[in-house]
Amino acid sequence: MASFTKKAIRESFMRLLAERPVDKITVKDIVEDCGIARNTF
């Protein structure tokens, strides 16, 4: 996985974590937030 993609996923997760509990964050939420394809995730 490219470092850009890893960074985008990490940043999206941290941003979503500030908004809601970890057990309420889905893969769909992360990929929509960072703009990558679900298969890339």
C-alpha cells in the first residue's frame, strides 16, 4: 500500500475518532471520508 494511502486512512480514522466512539466507525465511513476505494482499503 502506498504511503499516501496509509496516511489518508490514518488521518481519516483519527478525524472520525474525534467525532464518535471507535466501535461506531465503519470501513465505509473511513473510505468515504478519505476518498479511496473500498477495495484499496
